[in-house]
Amino acid sequence: MVFSHWALAYLNSVVLLCGGVAGQSRQLPVCKESDYHYEYTECDSLGSRWRVAVPHTPEICTGLPDPIRGTECSFSCKAGEYLEMKNQECLKCSAGTYSLGTGIRIDEWDTLPPGFSNFAMTPTFEFHMSESNCSNSTWIPKGDYIASSVDEYTSILSYSVNLKQSGKVTFDYYYPDARIFFEFYVQNDQCQSEGSQNQWMQITENKWISYNLDLQRGNNVLFWKTTGLSPDSSVPKPVLIRAVDITGVAYTSECFPCKAGTYSSKPGSSICSPCPANTYSNKGATVCLQCDKNSYSETGSGTCQKRLSCTEKDYFYIHTPCDVNGQTQLMYKWTEPKICSEDISGSVSLPASGEKVDCPPCNPGFFKTNTSSCEACPFGSYSNGTVCTKCPAGTEPVLGFEYKWWNVKPDNLKSKIYRSDLSESDDFTGWEVAGDYIYTTPGLTDNDYMTLTLNVPGFRFPHSVSDDFLNSELARVTFVFETICSGDCKFYFMAGTNERHTNSVEQWSDSAFKQSYTYIVTSNYTTSFTWAFQRTKSQSMERKFNTDMAKIYFINVTNVVNGVASRCRHCALGSSKSCVPCPAGHYIEVDTGTCHQCPSNTYLNLEHPYGLKACLPCGDHTKSNLMQTACFNDCIFEVTRQEQLFHFDLSLLSNGTTFLMGPRFTSRGLKYFHQFSLSICGNEGRQMAVCIENVTESRGIRSYICQSTILPSEMRGVRNIISSQPFSLADRLIGVTTESTFHNISSPDDLFPGKTEVPDIIFYFRSNERTQACKDGRASAVRLRCDQTAVAVEGTVSLPSKCPEGTCDGCTYHFLWMTAHACPLCSEHDYKEIESECVQGVQKTTYMWRTPRLCAAGVELPMEKVRACKSMSFWIKLGLSTGTLMAVLLVAVICYFWKKTQKLEYKYSRLMMNSNLKDCELPAADSCAIMEGEDIEDDLLFLTKKSIFGKIKSFSSKRTSDGFDSVPLKTSSGQNDIEL
């Protein structure tokens, strides 16, 4: 909008006209300076603007000042100044106020500051403003900061600002829990994001971190967005934001008063200073006021608190450094700031200090000087805490840190207290030494975090062990601790790249008995270890749990670069009689200092690589890699079942697979998935499964089996998929077998019913990470089952229906991998031969797989065979003809011999009748013919019973030369038969 002289005249006429119309109805008073304020118009294309007077309430007065040309749009005041609009000049802020010049600061969060919007979005993209019944799912002002929601709703905090010149946004945030996804991004007036589309914020653990981003001129909308994901019943910690500074605004027309608990004593201040302890201030203060004798305050307080009577909870003790006589003094100190009063009835007094006791010895690897202080032994020597001894020839020092005596805090151990608002307190220490242990001091409030951080320069293997890229264990951190609590205390152990970038490894709630915990370091990027203790989560200024404490008795870190040694170990000797590393897979012969290769199918125990016993045998159906540092399965497996040998080739599964299980839903309906990545065999034992963390930082873990949590992009309104919370389930292969139990790892058959005739192949793994519940680390069992119906190359992977999360006890995970590649290789026993009929002189022989087919690959089906043949019709005809002819001949022979038999029987019967006559009596003449009416059958007499074949034989043997048959006759006198 360009203001010309014509526009100015038009504006004046409108003012006069409005005044005239109003005057017809009633007479308005002349405007006073308190009735209006000045504002600038929008800048025109030439960078100019006008200053106009705007009434606080319309139509309450008349006679507003005329518009005048304003300052250039790029004009700005310095920090500590403001633009006085009447004269359009920069003036210094008065005492008790401050300004950023071209910027604004938001650091008071009693209510939602003006200009901010606060709303929640459900997983189904329904929006809820903060005044609705979903207010608990939006950002919540907490006084000094604003806190995000901790549920599954997406909480969005936004702020819109118009910059007249390029500027910057800076804010402090606290982001301790990876179960909340936290992103910050800026959109301009074209709804385009500045820089990358979104910026995932880095985890801060228990610290505040400052973040800044450049802003472009024009409209900018700032978004802070959080989404919680907590599948279990635990509640994540919220994200906190405080002190938002934005620069690039053209001017500020007023100064901001200092908030309560701060002050500015001089004009022209750009920042307000916090009030010291035991003082306070109100809003806009120029000086802090002293609390009276019976009250106290912490640094930056707006009020004073009443002092209570002193108890044993209000003091603690420390040990002084050892003197020249080797003694230390026990000193008692009040907990600062001192919030109790000894003058109140019933208060206890501070115990007397100065009692001398003998100093404990130095920690291993150190020696005691003439002044009774402890110093590290030089390289190549070791000590038990008294004097340094040079390592014998053929040995090397075992470097690390071992702390078991606590007279003086080691130099690489730092202690801090973080307040409930996560601000650091450098004036006080959170841990103090006590001779046999180091313990937490009472702290400022019960919800303070008492942190102890150990920093190391790095890790490396001893000379006797060669670097091995397949070895997943680089070092170990072991500590012995105890917690004594009467409230809801928590003890944390964290590891990370430095003090400000750590991840929680393990935590313990309530009182914990004296116990040991070991953490395995797998990367040289992990060089910072932090222990933190919080007495209670409740927000309270009282000290109810001051006597609750955590104690650490022992800390041991191995393989530390530039560490100290408590002992020496044998090493291999080179040509110069100095220690040299043995090749991978070689053990050290102690007597000779020489290296010898481990036998095949064994791997070297790196913790104790001495003698042949250092070579540990590989598990069932595994073999050592080329470097003999780990065992793996080469994807080949053989097993005999019911006198049948099965051969398996799993080579096509060597690249592994990745699958999603779910979806799962939280209590608020947020959808998420569990992603598993598996790589079980081949690759010379290299771990090929990778799970990614892309929320707080871009990193990944590599193992045989790992798991991560996936939040799909459609549930968040952005393109990127969230992958978070990765952890390893399998770091080393134990063995491969068909048995359901192996090395104390069980894979019950009933978890995956439906077994076939082909046995399941089970891969057993263990992880290095140990937890409270899994003292030996997590275990995994992967079942491979033959499935010829699997379409995809890698098949399908499923979890037990009884344990949908993959584990029934939280320690052992079970997987069923069904694929055709888990079927045995085909052999000659797996197909059958089928011969066709002879058709037109041709016969075919084909081969088919037996059903159901339970094999894959291996031998192929033979080709179809064809051979010449004679058809079945020819042989049938020949057989029928031959059979008919033989039947006719047989009938003819039977008939012929039957006729002959009839005749012989008749003649025989007649002769027998005549043989009954008296001797020398001739028979009467008779006719040999059968008379009329005579039936031959009536006169047949059978003296003997012979079979027809016997009779035929007799007939054929008794025929005479004249062609007649001879018949033996027996006389009545019993004489010899007379043959006729």
C-alpha cells in the first residue's frame, strides 16, 4: 500500500466525515494520549510505512493525531531499547524491564502466552482445541516451562510471527524419552517448510539443550509436535520447552517486565538476572529482597519458604583427601541450600567433624605418593593399589579402570545435580565418596536427578588379541550397586557418545539389594556412562526422602585406551621379544609365547586366549568362520529321520528377511507395528539384519535378529515412516538342530502346530545384552518349516499365536519361517515311474513327484522315455485263439475216452456174471448184443472201483494184438485168473 499526498488527504477527509456524522448524534470529547496508541501500517513495496493513531475503543473521542511517515521498515532498536512511537526514536528500557531489540522472548508459562495455538490430533486426524474435553492431550503450561502430552494423541503447539527481516528462533527443550516422537519445523506464508520438511529433535536424557533455526523474512509459523507411543502401561516422560527467543521483528514498542524471581537493576537491560538463594523478587523488580531468618528460597525464587526443624536428613558426610600420615577426616556438612533451622525446638545439631581414620588403599593401577595421594602407574606396569610393578617379560598390562576404594573421587568421574526443571546446579555435587562406596547426597529437592558420569577416551583390544570386525564385544562395564528407598525412587544407567547424548540402558525402581550389572560395549562411539538417581517423581519442595540413596561399590571398565592395569597377561612375542598380536583364531602357548591356530570348527575365547582350551567348539551343525572368531551355519544341513537322510540347502535364505507384525494399537487407538529383521545363516557369520532409529538420530544396530517399532506415515500426516526403539535379539549363533530344547533354550512344538513329515530346522541364538529379567541375555529360536505353497522367495515368518509379541516370558523369542527353501533336496525316492499303454506300437514312461511333495530343488524329474511295443489287442487275440483250440481238443479227448470206458465196463460186467458158473460147466449160449428193451445200465456190476484214468490206463495196457481187449477172469475155485 503506497501512501501519497492524495491518500493522505483522503484519509483526513474520512476522519473529518466520520467526526461530522458522529457529531450530529452526540458531541465527542477530544482524544487524550491515554485514549489511543500508535501503530505502523504495512510496509509498501518501497519499504516505507506510516504511523497512525488507533483508539483503544472506537467512537469514544475525536481529534486523533494525523498520520505521519514512519521509520523505514528495516529500522530496529538495539537490545535493551524500545521504539518510542510518539517521537519514533529508541529509548533505553527502565530498570526492572528488558528487551531484545529486534526480538521477543517468551519465558513465562503460567498460561498459554498470546500468539500461541494449542490443539491435539487423534490418530484419525480429528482436531481438538485446548478448551475441549481433550485438554489433557495438549501442551500444558507449567510456570517456568510448557510440557507436552504423554498419550498417543499428537499434541501441536504453534506460534505465528511476521518478520520484517531475516531472523532466528532459539528455544531450550528437554526431551528424555524416545517413546515420544518430537519434531519441530517452520512453515512460511506459502505453507512451505523451511530447510528440511521436519526436524526430529535429539534425545537430551536429563539435560536441557538449546536449539536454533534461521527464519526468513515474512510470515513464519513455528510448530512443536509430539506423539506418544507407549505399548505397555508405563507412562513416558513429557517434552518440556522454555525460553523461546525470536529475532527479526522490526521493532518492539515496549519493554517486558522481569518475571518474578529475576531483576534488572540498570536501565537498558537485555536480560534479567535470577535472584540469589535466600532472596526473592516480584515481577518487574529492580532488586532482590532478603528472606527473613526463618525462611529460605532457592536461586531464582519469587517467594520464600518457611524453614523447618533440622533432622538427620539435612546433613551428610564426606571424606577429606589423605594427609601425609595416610589418614582422612570424616566431615559433616549441611545440605545446601540449608532449608532447616537449628533454633527451632526439636532440631538436631550438626555432628562433630574431624575424626581421623586410616585412608583406604589406592585403586588398582595406582600407587600412593609421599603425600599420600594416588597417581597412575606408568605404562607397562601394574599395581594392586600400593606400589607399581613392571610387567614380566612376555606379558602385557591389562588396561582399564577399576574403582573399589572411594576416598577421593576419580578425575574422570563428574557429579552434577539436575533440578526438576532440568536446570544444572554447579554449586553442589550429587555424589560423595564414603570410603567403601560412593553415594548420593540429599540434593536440593526430592525430585532432583543426582548424576554421576564416567568418560573414557576409547577402547581397544590388548596386543594379544587382533582386531576382528566380526567380534561384537569391544569392552565391558561392570558395577555393583544398591538402592535404599522409602518412596518411588528410580536408578538409571545410561550410555552414549558423550555426557549430553546418552541412551537409557537399564533402570531399577524402588529399593534394590546389592547386586552386579554388566554392560557390553560394542562400539567405540560409546565412551560416556552415566548413573542417575531420582528419589521421587512428585513435584514438591519438601524433603521427605532425603535419606533415600543409591550406593555404588565397584566400577570396572575393560580395554580402555590410556587406562591403568591391575594385572598383566601373557602375550605372543615377536622377533624383538616384544608383545605382538596373534593372527585371528590363534591361541597363545604360554611357555613359548608362540601363536598356534585353533583346530577347525572351533573359535577363540578372546577373554582368555591361552592354551588349546581357549579354542571353544562350535555348536551343532555350525562351523568357525575364516578368522575363527565366531561360529556360523553355512546354510547346509543334514539330518536322518526314520532311516531316511534329508539334505537341506538354505542358501537362498542367506540374505535374510524383514517382516511386520501387527498392527498393534495403544489404549488411545494409535496404530503401530513391530518390525523384525532376520538373517540366520551364511555370509561367513556376518550379521546382516539391520534395524534403524530415525527419530532422535540416524543410527542402526546390526545383528542376526533385531526388532524395532514402526509408526506408519499415514498416522502422522507426513511422508516419512518412523522407525524407533531398535534392539538386538540375537548376537551369536548357539547351534542348529531339530530338537525342541538346546543349551537351556526351549522351542516347544505346541507353539507352532502343524508339523509335516519333514522335520523342522531350529536355529538357536543368544544376545549379549543382559537385563534384570534376562540374566543370561535374550534368546531366540527360529523354526524353518517346509512349505511348498509359499509364493514369495523368502516365504513367510510368523509369531506364536499364544505369544503375539513373539515372546511368552520376555526373554526368549520364537519365530516360524515357512518357505519352500526349508524343504529337503529332492532325490530318487521323491518321484515315481508311470508306464502308459502300448498305443500303435509305442509305449511311454513318465515320472511324477510323490504327493504331497515334501522336497525342493535337488535332482530333477527324468525326461519322458519312449520305446517300441506290441499292442495288447494282438496278444489278446492270440491268447483267445489258442485257448479256444485247446478247449475243443480237450472236449474231444474226454468224449472219446468216456465212450471207450462205457464199452469196457459192459463187457467186464458180463464176464463177471459168467464167472459164477460151476467148474467145467459151460455157460449157456447168449447173444453179445443188447436185446430189445434191455438197459445196459441195469446189468452193470462194479467189482472194483477205479478212477476213470486208472481204467483208461488198464484198457490201454491189456489190448491184444488182434485188437480185442483181454479181461482177467477168476475161477470159483480160486485158481489163477484166466485171461480171455
